[in-house]
Amino acid sequence: MSNIKILVLFGTRPEVIKLAPLIQILQQETNFFITKVCDTGQHLELKQSMLDFFRIVPDYQLAGLQHSQTLADLTAYLLQELPAVLHDFQPDLLIVQGDTTTALAGSLAGFYHKINIAHVEAGLRTYQKWTPFPEEVNRKLITHLADLHFAPTEGAAEQLKKEGIKNETIHVVGNTVVDALQLALQQIAENEPITVGILKSKLLPLQQQYAKMILFTLHRRENLEQHLPEVGTALREVLQSEHCFALFPVHLNPAVQQWATALAKDLPNLMLTAPLPYEAFVSAMQQCDLILTDSGGIQEEAPTLGKPVVVLRTRTERPEAGTQGTVRQVSIDRQAIVNTARQLLQQVPPAVSTKNPFGDGKTAERIVEILKHHFSKE
């Protein structure tokens, strides 16, 4: 049997983080797979440090960011450009991750070219059409285009079964984000990256001045369009009432930059930074006492680090983190955020299990073994 040709598709920073461990193992399995990587360019500055950290060099490079004035523009661009990539490489399998526009357009392009599709992180659902937007609809559409479904948890697998997906195509493997996190933690421990040292030196004066540290992130479209005032007021109340400071790596969206700058103007304990390289962000998670975020990936990473999380959304598609005890509140209500954050900051330290319901760091290995078995049967 000739080697199986696999194309791995990504475009955003989270996709790189979650696909990097899988890409590394696939590229090592040269006796079985020929693996190439396509970057749609949906993120650029946000993503380059991740590519550098994981030593990934895309084989195909598109320019999605230049065509992303609207979701429709980006989708149309990708559907126009991806066929040339598929025609050139002619993969046996296309791997997409999560719920981005890149993943949806890639799945649709693969379907049009009758290429099998594997969906990593399949089965997440809120069952609310607009929350998160557009991710909830993206991932439901991808489900019905995909041929192999790699679900992170039993709960995610059950969602797929309820939607009529055949059992034999569903594999519960964990989440590759835990693999990536463990790689980063190992590197930080063995040979601390320069970026981590720089961050530590910037944080030290505030750590000496304040008792507790909050890590704050915000990037989801529905929050940026609707909930900035409520979330900003909540953060301000916490910072003004507790002996703490917050680190806020600010998204590159101009509206968020402007909002963050105004918020920090009279809050000396709110430290704004540019988006952090992955290893530096992992270090920030290690050092903080509480995380306030609307990120999905952080909900999956935090259990390994034993950090309590307040999720700045109306609902999460990752209920396992709440069951395990990492997620303490899911809300965009000002008073709920303030009350929970203050309660957690006043505990010494908050009791959080470090058992991670999303994985054990071997997800990528499992996926590769499943792919070997799958193609050996054909």
C-alpha cells in the first residue's frame, strides 16, 4: 500500500496550538503518511509565534486575513483558493479542527472534491444558534460533512450520536490542547524560553505589590459586539475592591484595543500587553490565581494547572470543566462575575482538582493510531 496523503488545515492561533501535536506525530510517521500543512492565513500576527514554537512550516500559504472583511468574504475566498491546494496535493484525507471559518470552508471544499474529512474536537454543542457565533453553526455543519469524528469527551460523542452520526465513525480521544500544554510546560521547565523570562520580569513589580493575579482574556465576537460595558464594569469592580492585579493580553481587534486602553487609564493594577506567544501565555496561566476568559481552549487547559475559571459567556459547550470544578461561573452578568471572582480571590488557595477531563496528553498519538487502523482496512 502506498503512503496515505494527509492535508492538515488551519488558519487561526487556536487551530495551530491544537493541531501542532498531531502534525508533529504525523510528520514523524513517514513510513505510513505523507503529511502536508495548509495555512489559510485567517490569523497572521497572532499565529506566527505559535508556528515558531512548534516548528511548523506550512507547505501551502493562503491570505485569508486580507479577504476577511466579513465572514462571507472569508468563506468565499477560501472556497475559491482551496481547490488549487487540493488539486496540487490530492490528499486521501483532510484534517480540520474545531469550529472556525477555516474548518468549515475546508470541510466544504473537501466534500466538493470527494475527499474524506477528519474532524478533530468534534461534538461540542451549546444548542444556541447565535452563541458562540458563528462557531456553533460551523461545527454542526462540519459534523455532517466529516467522515471521522474525533470527540474530546464521552459527552461530546453522545451529542454526535444524538444527531445521527454512526457510532463506528466516532472516536473518543481527548483534546489535543492538553498535548500542546504538556509540551509547553516541559519546555518551560527544562529550558525556559526567552519570552517567558521577559514576561516574568514585567510581572514581578506587580506581584510584589499585590497579593493575587488575575489573567483576563476576551475575544469572542458576541462579547466584542454586545457585552464590553458589562464585562469591563465587572473587572473594574474586582480590581478596585480586591488586593489584586490583572494581566490582559489584548486582542488585535481595534475596538478591543480602544476599549482596553480606556479601561486601563485609571486602573494602575490592570496591565495591558500585546497577545502573548503560546509559551509565555502558558507561563501566565501558571502564575495567576484566577482566570476570567471567554476562551474555549483555556477552559480545557486550566484543569491541568489547577486554576479556577470564570467563563465570560452565557453558556459553555465544555460542561466537563464545571463538573470537575475548574469552571466556577458561566456568566456575562456583572454582579455574578464580581461575586464569584471576589470569592475565589479570597480563598487561599481555591480548591481545584488538577485531573483534566479533556485529556492526558496522548490524544494525538491515539488519533494517529486510529488513522493507521482506518487506512489499513481499506
